[in-house]
Amino acid sequence: FVKPSAIFTCDLESFYHALVPYPRWPDYETKYGNWVEEATRIFLDLLHVRRIRGIFYVLGHVAEHHGQLIRDVIRDNHVIGSHGYYHQRWEYEGDPSDNSARIWLPRGFHPYRSPYWHSTKRPNYGGGAYFRIAPYWWVKHEVARSCLFYIHPHDIVACPFYSRIPGMGHLKARRTFGVKGAKKKLWRLMEDFNWLNPNELLSQVPLDL
């Protein structure tokens, strides 16, 4: 039996980045900034135990405020990618906030992932909320089809703040459904795949293209 191959990726952002406008981010960072570090370190521990290397697409705002966390990701030999800075949906190819994000990333080549799937491309149903909500056989099928798995910190660690934040109570069910069993589900996925090392793959990409 040959295990299917895939790349592990994480969109490194906090629970509020996709939910509230940028001018309100400083207040959320002050109150809930530690959450993203605690949640991300669970990923790092799981990946370390399984000896898996992945790509962490870091939102510039996270890199700006959590430098030690980014250094820990690099220490574990994961690839750092850019997720833009403002987590906005752009109606054209290219993210004008990408340059702002890269100011806070270490020097070097960093792959980029848009905060949202482009409307002309088929979504990847093997990660994110689909990972939490869909049955395991479906997740495994989609990851094998795309050779890619993606996840956010809030997909594996329940954020306890939704019901306390004005205007976010209605999101609690959607954002926390399936989180309770997500860690066990993720461990099973890690066992069932051959996880490719993105460092080795990127080393074969000519950077003068």
C-alpha cells in the first residue's frame, strides 16, 4: 500500500482577522493576542512529533506582533510564506498588501497564498472548515486529489471569545463546529499520508523565472 502524498500548509492568522475590519485589529490584538501563539504551538508540537515539515503562510499583522512565534516556526525548519497583510479579498490577481507583509518576514524567497480563493479557481475542499465539518473519508479524498492540505489555528483550537465579543455570537456555532475532534482527525490524517518536504521542493524551483 502506497500512501498518497501531500503538502501540509497552515494559514497563520488569528481568529478575528477575517471577521473584523482592520482599524479594530489593535484592540483585538491587545485583548486576545496570545491566542494565536497558543493555538499555533499545538501545530508545531504535532508536526515535530510526526517529523513533518510544512508551509506557514503568515499574515503580516501576525508576523509584526509575534516575532518569536515566527522564529519558532523557522527553527523547526518549516517554510515561511506570505498571506498578505490585511486579509482582504482582492478582485484581481496580486495582493497590494503583500509588500507590507514581507517587511515583517525574514529575508529570502517566500511563496504567497491569497487570503481567499480566487473566484476563477476551484476551491480546495480538503482543509479549513471543510476539514472540521466533513467526514474523514471526504477530507482524505480531497487532500489526495489536490495533494494539498491547509488549516487555520481556529480549526483545531476552539476560540472561547466569540460569545463575549459584540456582534460575533452568531459565529460561534459555525466557527467551533468540529473543533473538539479536530486534533484526533488531524493526527489520523498525518498517519495516512506521505508528507512532502516543501524545503526540498522549493529548492528545485529556479528563482530567476
